[in-house]
Amino acid sequence: MNTSETAVEMRSISKGFNGVNVLNDVDFEVRSGEVHALAGGNGAGKSTLMKILQGVYQTDSGAILVGGRPVQINSIQDAKAVGIGMVFQEFSLVPSLTVAQNIFLGAEPQGRSGLINDKEAVRRAREVFAEMEIVVDPRAQVSALGTAYWQLTEIAKALAQNARVLIMDEPTASLARHETDALFDLVERLKKRGISIIYISHRMDEVYRIADRITILRDGRRLLTESLSDVTPEQIVEGIVGKKIEGQLSYQQRGRDAASAAPILEARGLTSGKRVRDVSFTLHSGEILGLAGLMGSGRTELARVLFGIDPLDSGEILIRGTKAQITNPRRAIAAGLALIPEDRRDQGLVLDHSVRDNLLLPLLDKIARGPLLDAAAGRKLSNSLIQKFAVKVAHPNKPVRLLSGGNQQKVVLAKWLGTEPDVLILDEPTAGVDIGTKSEILAMIRELADTGKAVIVISSEYPELLAVSDRVLVLRDGSITRELGRNEIADEESLQLAVQGV
Amino acid sequence: MNNRTISTIAPEPGGLAAVRGWFGELDWRRYVIYIGFVVVFAFFAVLLRDQGFLSPNNLLNIFRQTATITVIAVGMTYVIACAEIDLSVGSTAGLSSVCTAMALSQWGIIPGILAGLAVGLVVGSVNGALVSLLGIPSFLVTLGMLGIAVGVAQWITASAPQPILNDTFNMIFGSGNFGPVPGLLVWSAVFVAIGAVVLSRTKFGRQVLATGGNRTAADFTGINTKRIKFQVLLISGLVASVAGMLYAGRLESGRFQWGAGDELSAIAAVILGGTSLFGGAGSVVGTLFGALLIGLINNGLILAGLDSSQQQVVRGAIIILAVALARKK
Ligand SMILES: Nc1ncnc2c1ncn2[C@@H]1O[C@H](COP(=O)(O)OP(=O)(O)OP(=O)(O)O)[C@@H](O)[C@H]1O
Ligand SMILES: [Mg+2]
């Protein structure tokens, strides 16, 4: 197979929304059988470029060539017809249908009578999975499967439609470690069969692991396209961010000895359902406590219990030494807690509301004048938050839905830090966030702890966890199995071993 | 941490470019109701010149006839903005008119008014409690309540109209004027004004919109969304009961048929006014114009001499057209 053959080429693509240029003269070329990483900061235009290839948006100018021939892609159907498939960031499956029904949705195999032949669909779905060398029951209802299988079903769906180019937009964001490994194995196999993969990710290690070449976009322009063997990670990061980043991702011993400070939050024997079992720990002011564990180990559930979203079956929470009745988020907020939730689109933001309205939602009391809200005060407060957290917005009145992922996350952070909490709980705070913003967020976490606030960080990315945590609790099946001071953890490897319980 | 050199906020617009930018961004779909209102008004003004469409009396009549719908629709705006629906408003108005009339003839004006409000309080609380505490969809709860309220009203009156002979009551609720201004106009103005300010300028209003826009995020932000859902249904019930008293005052009687079918007109007015059927966005002033547009159409079609079956067809077509134009693309 000839790997230098061009599968898809996009030539001087430009695209603007309401007069604002998002892509400028971008050239992008993918060869058959290669994994091509598409990198760039939040809002650089990666998703927009891919949506053009996918027929979701139409380009303002420029051309798309598939196999050397110019094509018009005006809809997702057009894209499918020329062999371009996408694994959506937000899944496009119908949960109430089976795997096979989803795979052939809209292209159901029909019998001679013209009725849908479900048996045939199941058989062909099996074939696709066999080619992918993975085991999934085509008759299972999608809603009963885990996220990893949703993704595999999405991939199978694209393959069943004879996709030659697969676009994956941050596919590992919601995958556990071993699921990521399985996905990468699958990518390798697809590659061997000549299928090209466009891979969007903010995780540098993943890019190096599977990609052959990389294209970096910055502010809607192509910065470079290189073979990965020819660029260093430092060059890539600098290309994405536009400047050097040093030291943010390594642990910095902070001045104060947090453990000797007064405890601000104490959990005693917290138990809730099956996911939080007899959890006890102490959190001091000025301390950053990391929670490590596999998917489903109960980290998120523990955060939800602390914030009063899930009820406690037994155990108690003490704030500054006195028992707190945290039975709902309102009480948690009153007790000085804030939770940056795991899923910002569903739990953190009202997507159709403006950036300003989202920022002010927990702060309405601050801008109230008598029974009314003071619009001018609200503008001032929200503008100052936008400035302080360097949120990149066209205008604060625009819906937050239009922001890129990283900027949405900054809005969630800004919204909660505006409440000036004493204890901040962050659940996967850098998911989908670019490397520049990530280092900003990590610096912000340290800064907060330095001002005496206590922080709990949940993260599946070990480098990030190790970069900020003064202490790490390892959770497994809802209970704490290890408690490690930062200096007891030599490196990522040893944390990973601790998490796996070795 | 914020040493990045990006401009974070677009400069406040100024000058000519700003004007162009402003118009460029102006989303005309949001103003369809106002444009539609003006267009329909102008159309009737020309076409029905000789039928007296523009006479002050006819214009006041339009206001008078839409007043109760407007009032009901103000409450409905809250319910729909909160991503719920209230189908029981029409029959609540009917039940309220009946209870007011009966209590009034027994015990006098104040107990009469209180009886009417009590109907709204009870219906709204029951709706609210079932929706927010038991989590039953409001569509089902209020559909059931629609039947119950109208049934009770018919039952306790044995289907007979309950005349109201108290002139003070009739004056205040509907028949009378405040100076040169018809009382009904004042009522709807008061409800629209309060409704608009509360929805857009108070904490409660913001929380209603947030709950309707994304309930999970609202919960995570510490908003008591159960209470918000309860409150909007309570408001809707109370407002509907006041509308019932306006029927009673204007028509000088309580009757179970008063308000029948109003839920549909109110929902149409709210949606025409730009409130999202899926919650999260709402405008009370838009609702007012939605109600007025419906009133305008009714009035114009009558003056044009269409019979009631033709009126219904044309009205339905215009509503679908307006909503189609106003929808997000
Ligand atoms: N439909 C839209 N209307 C207006 N602006 C948009 C729209 N879609 C995207 N944008 C803007 O275009 C820019 C590029 O967005 P895009 O989603 O392509 O970024 P991205 O590189 O995928 O970022 P991320 O890494 O955060 O996912 C952003 O500034 C975004 O706000
Ligand atoms: Mg993106």
C-alpha cells in the first residue's frame, strides 16, 4: 500500500461567522493510511475545519479534494458518500436502539419485501466488529453500554458506511486508561488497512503515541505540518500556545506547610450508595489534595456527596470543626464550598444563555439592589471576571455555546471563583482544555491554595495531578486505599501502580 | 496566570462601524412578533378602513377582548420559560369565576375575591407539588387538572350561570373605567409590567430562566429548581384565577365555560412572543404583543365579515406562519 498517496486535501479554506474570520487560508492534507494529528489552542479552529470536511458547515472559499478529485461537501450525507466519517465529540447515537440498529441507521438492509431485515443488520454489524477485532454484541441496547462502547459503535457505524477517512475529535476525553489503550490498538489496525485518521487531541503524549504527522493551527491559520519524528514536544507546545511554557506541569513545593494548618474540612466515614464507602479524610487550608483512581472508583461521587448533590447514608462532614448539614448545593455554597463539575456542558453551564448570565448565576445576591438586579453592577462584575480569567469572548452577551471548549471551562471556573469559596472541588478541571490554558488553570489552583483556600482536584491525567497535589488519596471501589504525601510518589509510574492497587 | 496578551473583551462599540455591526448582529427573528404586529395592523388599517377598524372604540375593544388572555399568558410565560406547560389555566379561570360569584352572593365582595384567589392557590399548589415533588410531567398533571377544575365548576353550579349583582366588583374587575381608561386595560398593563420586570430584572426571574435552560446546571449552581418549578405553576394558577375574576366582572356572572380554550390562546401568545417552547428564554413584553396580535386578528376577521369557522382557519394559519418565521434556524 502506498502511504504517500493523498486521501483528502483541503486547499486554502477560509471560514467566518458573522464577519469574524475563524479560518484563514488553511491548507490541510491527509495521506491514506496515516494518523494525522490536528493540534491547536482552544478556539484555534480545529473543530470548525473538521466540520467543514464533514459537511456541517460550508467553506467560504477554498476547495476540498478527495483522492485527487475536487468534491462538493454540502451535507453529512455528501461527506459519507465520499468516504469521510466522524466520531463525534457529542455522540450521535440513539440510546434506545440497539448497536446494530444504530450502525445502519438510515441505511438499513432491506429484504425483498422492502421491510427492514434486522437479522442481516446484526450479521453485518458482527462482520464490522470482527474486522475491528473487538467484541461487541450488536443486539445490545446502546443505553446499556459504557462510553467506550459508544465510541466503538460510532467507529463501526462509520466503517460500515465504507469510510476511508475517520475524524476523531478528542476521542479519549471520557475513556479510562485501558479503554484508551484498546482504542489506540484499533487505530493501528485501521491504519494498516489504509484508513486515514484525523486525530484531534490536547494530550501531547497521545499525539506522540499514535500520530505520524501533525498540523498545528493557531488563530485560524496553519502554522506547520510536520512529521512527528521531526518536531520536539517543546516545539509543538510553543507552536500551539505561541510562547514557551516552563515548569507549570512539574510539581512546585509551595512555601507553607499545609498539613500543620488548621483543618478546614473533615470527612468522617462518608457513605453514600455503593460508590462512596466509609471515606474519611482531612483537608487543611492552603492545601491541594489530589484524588486518584480509575473510572468508577467513586471520585466524582465523593465530590457530589461533599457538595450535597447525592445524599449521605452515614457519616458526617465538619467545616472548621463544626458539623455541617450539607444536604443540598445551597447549603454547600453557604458553607463555603464550590464544585467545578465534571461535565461542563451539562452540569456547569446553561449553554444557550450568554457568558454574562452564566457568570452571574451564582452571584445574583451580589448584584441585587433591593428586589431588583442592578444591570450595571452585573456588567461590571462579569467583565472583571472575564478579564481576570482571560476568557476569550467576542462579546459577553453572546451565548456561551459559541465558545470553544477551553473557554467554556474558564467560564465555569470564573463563575465559581466569583463566589470566593474556602474549599474548591475541581472534577477534571482541564478536560478538553488546551495546553496553554491548562498551565494557566494549574497556576490558578496553586495561587488559590497560596491564599489559604483548600482545593480538592480530581483528575485522570497523572502528570497534572502530580503537578499540583500536595497529597494524593487513591480511591478504589468507593474507598480510600492509599494516602500518599507528594514526596512519597516518585513519578507517574508509581502513582499508576498505586491506583491499580499493585 | 493572566499574562496572555489576548484582548479579552471586544471594545464597547462606538462610531459608524459599531452601528453597522449592531445591525449586522441584529437577529430579526427575535423581532418577528413586533414586525408581524405592525404588518397585520397596517394591513387591517387599510383593508378595513371603512369598517371602523381604526376607530378609538374598536381599538379599545381589541384591548378589552385580549385582556384576560394577556393576563393568563403572562403567567404562562413563566411556566414555559421554565420548560413546563400549564394546560389548566382556562378551566382554573372558569372555576375561579364560579367560586367568586358564589362566595360573593353569600358573604360579600372581599370573601368573593378571596374565594377566587383560593382557587388559583389550590390549583397552582397541587399542580406545582405534583410536578416538582413527584416529578410527574406538567403536561399530564395540568391536563388532568384541566378536566378536574372544569368538572368541579360545572358540578357545584349544576351548570347554571351564577349572576353577580355587586356593582363594585363588576366595576373593578372589568366593566368599569379608571378615568378614561378601561379597567381591563389597566389590569393587563399592571400584570405585564410586573411580569416583565420580575422576569428580566430579579433573581427569581433569572433562576426561572436558568432552570428552564438547563436544570442540571441550575441544580449544580445551588438553585432550588424544585421550588422554582413549584413557584411558576403556583404563579400561573394564581394569575389564571385573577383572569377568571376579570371574566366574572366583565360578564357580570360566574360560569364554568368562562376561559374554556384559553390555554391554547395563551400558549400561542407566549410562543409568538418569542419565549422558547423548550424553556430558557422568555419575554413578557413579547407575550403582550403575541396576545395583541391574536386579538387583532380575531377583531379584523370579524370586521371583515368572516364567519367563525373561517376565522379559525385563518387564525390558525397566521399563527403557524408567525411561529415558523420566528423559529431558530
Ligand atoms: N457556529 C458558530 N458561530 C460563531 N462562532 C463560532 C461558531 N463555531 C465556532 N465558532 C468560533 O470559532 C472559533 C473556533 O472554534 P472551534 O470550535 O473550531 O475551536 P477548536 O480549535 O475546536 O477549539 P477546542 O480545542 O476548544 O475544541 C472559536 O472562537 C469559536 O468561538
Ligand atoms: Mg473543538
